[in-house]
Amino acid sequence: MNKVFKNADDAINDIFDGATIMLGGFGLCGIPENCIDALVRKKIKNLTCISNNAGVDDFGLGLLLQTRQIKKMISSYVGENAEFERQLLSGELEVDLVPQGTLATRIQMAGMGIPAFFTPAGYGTEIAKNKEVREFNNKMYLMEHALRADFAIVKAWKGDEFGNLVFRKTTRNFSTSMARAGNITIAEVEDLVKPGELDPDQVHVPGIYVHRLFSGNNYQKRIERKTVKIN
């Protein structure tokens, strides 16, 4: 099966209105910039987006929020996006805020085929509302369900035509787990190489999990904040 697609528009062509999509990256680091731009162009609506963060106002998932294409966000950190805040407070956007460790584990469990697990995070808070609680070793735990998605979209540093992926540094956060938790996984890569060019010991996601990939371009690679110390 040929996994290599021409560009982002071809790779995301069958994503449909109302789909649940995981989007990799950590903050603005390692986000699938090309695919997000393609989703904006495709104008699909009522998306449920699972991501550690919600981008910023003019970049990342913030672009999909500007065009009102997201119906629900499942995320952990959203503090850099004023439009997200406005939509949340006005009731335009459904939001499920999840502790970061719990969010990561819910995605990991989906990739492992485990439907639910128990965690102490959130016990005694609003997060525990309507969730099953059990006691283990004199400590209370919440039951959390695994998170799967119709599509998982990630950005890798390198990838080969079989779909084997290599991430770089912080970009591994969430992306490697998401690649295993989507019914269809789409990867954009900075450097697309021939099979055999990647060191097998350096592969972070085996190609068996990746259904489509393409060579990305024009990456901005923004950071959320830059702090400079002046002596």
C-alpha cells in the first residue's frame, strides 16, 4: 500500500464534518502546521479536537477556532489563546479540560487497547463529577476512559516511505502516543527518506501505525513566549 501523499490537502481529504481529531505537538512545538492549514481550507465543521493546547490566536489550532470549525476541545493547557477564552465564556465552545498527565495517559491507553484506568489526579475536584471512584491501598482513584480519534495528525522530524517516524526532542510529547491512538494516522514530515535510511534503533513510531504521510514545507516553528535575561 502506498502511504505517501502529494501534500496536506490530499492527505486530509476525507476528514469529515463532526470528526474527532487528535493533533500532536507540545505548545506550539512540533504541531502539524501544514495539516492545520489544510483543515482551514477544507472548511469542515463541528470538529472535536484533542490536543495538549489550543494554539494561539493566529497560529496552530487558533486558526480553526477563528473560523469556528471546532465544536469541542479536549485539552490540558489553553492559556495563550484569547479567542479560545472568549468562545468558552460565551458558551460557543464546548471544553473538556483534563489534567496533563491524565490526558497523556488516556491517549496512551487507547493506543494499547486498554479501555479505562484509575488515577488519583482530580479526585475531590470538579473533574471527579460523575466519574466512578474506587479505593486502592487506602487512596481514592478516579476511573478515566481511553481517548481514541477518527484521525490522528502528527508532525515528525523524519519519516520514510513505509511510515516509520522519528521525532526530535520535545516534539515527541503526545505525538508518539497519538500516532497509535487514531483510526487513521496522518504524518507530515520535514525530511521524507527512502526505506532503509532510518536507523531502526532511532524510530519512535513504527510504520504499522501510520496510514498516510507527506513531505511538509514552510514551517514557522513558532514558540509561545521568548524570555531574554538581561544582566
